[in-house]
Amino acid sequence: SQKIEQNSEALNIQEGKTATLTCNYTNYSPAYLQWYRQDPGRGPVFLLLIRENEKEKRKERLKVTFDTTLKQSLFHITASQPADSATYLCALDPSSGGYNKLIFGAGTRLAVHP
Amino acid sequence: NAGVTQTPKFRVLKTGQSMTLLCAQDMNHEYMYWYRQDPGMGLRLIHYSVGEGTTAKGEVPDGYNVSRLKKQNFLLGLESAAPSQTSVYFCASSGDISYEQYFGPGTRLTVT
């Protein structure tokens, strides 16, 4: 079946370290993949989009990679801070018809400890 | 610029009751979406709209109806609520050129 998998276990790291979150997908060939941040009780907030022809994308302390052969995206937060603690969702549009209809992973909760 | 707003924030319904959730966006976006989010599961698309007067089914449309009479508003209706519809509902919008979606704050619905 088609699905997106993110590590369901929470990721606990020490402040200042690099957090790496994984998103794996099967049976899709997406043109792009997106990452969102969600805080408890709030709606997701867009962070980064990476296209299939881009290997890596950076924004401040965030870095996303996209390996279409492995069907995997990695999301990195460098020099992590307690304020980075949240759930991070990956999403992709499985259709070629546009309209940005996203399929979301269940998310990985990140906890950054002082 | 309020972005995406949702009304109400919380609601409790009894089985069989009906209600309408309202989503409004002030970014002149063409595309609007309704998702539900359940514990341990990703956001699942219920219905979406690609422009005023259009609607289409998403991944989990059964038990819901939608309307988009005005470009800025997208309504989600539950005609006969069931306990399985207990969830947090999110509305989102996006432009037809950029791909990021802007989400509302959510509506927490409990059906008893």
C-alpha cells in the first residue's frame, strides 16, 4: 500500500546537538516533498519544500535532503534549541494532477533538552 | 492579515446531530482543504476545493459535505454526526503557484 512513514518514537536530544528526522515513502514518485512543524494544540506551519531535482535545501538552521532512489527525506536541525521542541510532519503530493493534495506522515515528536 | 481562521474552536455533539465548520482565508488563495487529525495518524484529507464553486473528495470524504460559495470561505458539514468523527479538524489554503499550505488553528470536535 502507499504510505509515508516517520519514526513514531519521540526523538530526545541535548541542546546544541543536531537533530535528524527521517521520512520514508513507498509507491509514490512525488515531484516535491514538504516539511511542517506542529506545536501542541495548533495547526501545522510550513517550513521547507524540496523538489525531486534538488538533493538538498537549507533555511537558516534547517536542512532537508531528498533521495528519490531511496524514497527518503531527511530533516536536520543544527544547533538545536529547546524552542525547536515540536512535532515535525513530512508531506507529499502523490498525484501528478496538481492541486497540492498532500499526504502527511504521522509526524515525529522532537524534544530538545537544556 | 488574519491568515486562515476556523469557527468554532471546540464543539461537542450528540450522535445524529448536525453542524457546520467554517473556514475563512484572507490571502486570496485558490485552493482550500479540510483535514482531520487523529492520534497516531497523519492529517487525512477529507475534501478540497480548487476554486470558488468547486469541491472534490479527498481520502476520507464519507459522512462529510462541503461548499465553497465564496472564494474566501470553505464550509465543512456533518449531516449526522457519529462517534467516529470525533477528531481535530484543520482547514488549510494554498495559492495555485506556491505549494505551501497555510493552516488554521483547528476545531476540536467530540461526538458522544
